[in-house]
Amino acid sequence: MTPAARVKSAIDILDILMPSAKPADRVLNEWARGNRYAGSKDRLAIFEMVYSVLRRRAEYSWIIGQDDARSLVLAELKCEEDCTLEQADALFSGDKYSAAALSEAERAAFSRDVPAGAMPQWARGNFPQWLEGALQESLPDLLDEMRALSVRAPLDLRVNRLKGTREKALAALAEENISAAITPWSPDGLRITGRVRITGSAAFTRGLIEVQDEGSQLAALLVCAQPG
């Protein structure tokens, strides 16, 4: 797929996802099954764009002045991809496999200079404006907390001790050029340091590892669960 086709696909997915009550991963999986022509690198790039828009939706809507899928992707290209207006025009060329050409209003919104200090707290923190009062009462460090929640979550794994040790799992992943490190707290945890499809690895299919956040691993350890 061309970069323009990826942009159009991200817009199409967001058009389906934003008014839907379905979880994002389900919508993305349904799209992937219905669009088999998209290769693994294409899907990764498209899904990255979709998730970035979802994480930064409030910020993007304030910057671009609109909250529709097309405008949010345009803001993603400006803020995350650091595209110029000419590059954005090329991605919105109106060709068969690209989104419709940018209107003059869209080009003006893209080119608008937004002073960093003018952005309200709800946009900088990417949370709904109507929640600001309640969140501020419960979270004194509101902006830091909200920004932390906007960061892409790490991919954590739990080693199955019935199958092997953490060292064995690290070695098995390294054989497939999958980079991982031990988690800071869980004695059974590993954290993937790159972007990989872990469910396709031999370590996963053999049951040596399973996807589980470190927080969930700690919760299971803290209750001291025993057999039976």
C-alpha cells in the first residue's frame, strides 16, 4: 500500500470506530479480515495511526478545530508525522486509493500556528473537557497523570514456569530476533522493547510465555494463590 492509501484506510477505520460502541481492537481485527490485501507492515502503520489519534483526540480536535476522522488524521500528520502542507496535499490527492483532496478550509486549519501556551488543560491532557473539575479534585497532578495515560502501553509477557525459566524465555525470543527485558517488579515478567507480533513467535505457540500486564502479574502474586 502507498502512504496515501494507508492514510485513507486510517480515516475509514476511524469513521467506523468513533460512533461505535465496539472496542478498538475488535474493529481493527474486523477491518484486517475484510481487507486481506493489506500486508503486515501496512496494518502496523495504519493501526499505529488509528491508536495515536484515539490517544490524542482532544489535543488534535483543538489544534485542527474539528473532531471528524478526516480532520483528526490530518492533525496526526501535522503533529506526529511532522508533515508539511505540501506533503499533506500529496497524501490527500484525491486519487483512486487516497482520500479526497484537501479543501481550502482544511489547508488553512493545517497551516494555522497554534501557540503552545494557548492550549487548555483538557486538550493537553487528552481528556473530556466536562471531566476537568472532577478529575482535578481527585488528581492534584492532573496533567502528569493524564499524559501518562496517553502513552502507548508496553507489551508485557508472563513466563510460564511449568515450561521454563525467564532466562529460557529470553533466549527463545532472542533466537527470533525479538528484543525483551525483565520487568522491574514481577519475577515472572518480560517486557518487549520493540514492535513485534508476539503471538506468532515460537515461544508463544509453545506456551512458554503469555501476554499479561505486569500489574496483573503482581495482583496474582499478592493474593498468594495456591493450588485448589
